Amino acid sequence: MRSHIYLAVLGIISFILYLWLTGLSKDFNWGEGYSERPILEYLAIYFALFFLYTLACFTVFKSNCSKKAFWILAACG
């Protein structure tokens, strides 16, 4: 049961990071302001999301999670 809570926390953190990406996307005005684009922030968030997904995969494979947890991770990942 503890791994389900851990997965839920990872999911909430991922959701917050995706919301942050949505906010950053407003700063990408294509065709102008190339030097003002938050590319490094965008990449840092994407790497953080990849790291969280990797942690979630290791949690599912390491623990005795049900098949349901695996398929939820595969579908939402």
C-alpha cells in the first residue's frame, strides 16, 4: 500500500511540473525573442519529469504492485 502512496505523490509532482510547462509555453513567441525563450528551464523540467517517470517505473517493478498499477503507469506515463 505504501508504494501506491509513493506513486500518487510522484503523479502529483508530475502534474505540477506539467502545469509549469504550460505556463512556460506562453514565453515561446515563435519568430521573435529567441534570446528570451526559457529553453533551459523547459529542458530542466523535462529531465525532472523523465526522472520522476523512471522512479515510478522502478517502484512498480521493484515492489509487488498489482498489474493495475503497471497499466496505469504505462497509460499515463
